[in-house]
Amino acid sequence: MSKTLPSGDSRVGTVHLVGAGPGDPDLLTLRAARLLMAAKLVVHDGLVDPAILAMAPRGARFVSVAKSRARHTMQQEDINALLVREALAGHDVVRLKGGDPFIFGRGGEEAEACHAAGVPVQVVPGISAAMGAAAAAQLPLTHRENASIVSFVAGQCKGLSDQNWAGLAGVGRTLVIYMGVATSEAIAEKLIADGLSPEMPLAVIENAARPEMRVLRGQLAGLGALVASNKVRSPALIVIGEVAGRGDMMEIQRVLEAVK
């Protein structure tokens, strides 16, 4: 995209790429909350919780650019163009993204488009989906006894056969898979073919940090069946590794509270 700066003294707005975290409004950064509470234009993903959107002032304009595996409200190029167009018209834009803008959020593409058009960009990091899910489920992604390496991959950004995950999962490692619900069975087959034990523990965390959160545990060989039988829906993360086999800390906590 070529630079298209407005003529004269026209004000150019700023695009704020803001991480909305995993869903709980309490997990927003202070800066994210302040920007949202003063916003006049909010461009948001479909996974941003309504409680977070409700923090914007009355009269704010909302534009949904929700995406799903089968349907996109807007193609990414159109979202880029929207942000640039609104900023060049003098509007500050709060671009709300689930999790963190720079972890599978395409924030880099949007920032590049803005820079190319001469639009200032600020990035406000958010608690990533992986970090929020792990904390809400009390499932450590690293542990001195189990894992010192964590890897994040996307389960559907491109064909699974084109992705090289060799060495990302196994003893001493944790693999976190975003957007893997629809391809869960193929993911298990891929990892087992790469040499990972079919008995490797895993957890599926659905709707992390929200009241309806579910944590499902199982083994790699049964991943597809676990997702299907429980009718898991996005947003959900898959955590594969020995850390997922540790005691269910949330259940232990509930038992302890019950006997007090």
C-alpha cells in the first residue's frame, strides 16, 4: 500500500492495536482499559467478550470484523484498509484483538499496512490466550519437573502437512495449539507420526477465563474423540505435554475449600 497522507493540516488519527486478553475484563491492562473507556471508534474481533465492549462510552461506534474458520466478515486486506481509511479521516481507532495482537492476531500485518500509509500505530500488549488459559485452569506451562520449553503453534493457519512441528512436543516440552479444534484428530495423527507417545497427556481449555470455562483432560491418541464427544467449540486451546498430566489443581482447591 502506498502512502496516501491527507493534504493540508488534516489530522491523522492513531490506530491502537489493543490486546483484549482471554475474555475477563479484569485481565485487561490499565492502558487497554483507559483507551477503551475513552474510545470513539472500536474495531473488534468476534472473540472479544461483550463485557469488554461494554466498557466503551455510550455513543462509541463499533465495527465487528469477526472471523470464523468458515466465514469472514471481512478479509484481512479489507480490515487493513478500514483501519487506514478511518485514521486518515482523522479518527483514532481502538483495534481490539482477543489475547495479544502479536500472537496469532495478525497485528503485524495491520501495523505494516498503517505504517505504509503514514498512519501512526501504538501496540498495547494483552495477556495471550495461552497465558490466560493456563492461569485460569491452574495448569503451569513450565515446571521444573516437567517442562522448560514452551512452543505456540496454530492448528489451521495453513495446511498441517506444510508445518514442521518436529521437536516441539515431547519430554521436557509443552506445546500449545491455537485454533486446533477443527483439526484435532489430524493434529494427534501428525504428532504421533512425528514420534510423540500416544499416551502423552493433554488438556483442552475452552472459553478460558470466562464463567463457562471447561478444562478437559486426556491423552494424545484420544484428542479427536475428546473434542468430538464433548462438542468443544472455539475459543479453545490444546495443551500437550507432561504438565497437562499433573494433578488437577482446580479440583484439589475445590476439595480443600469444601473441607474447611
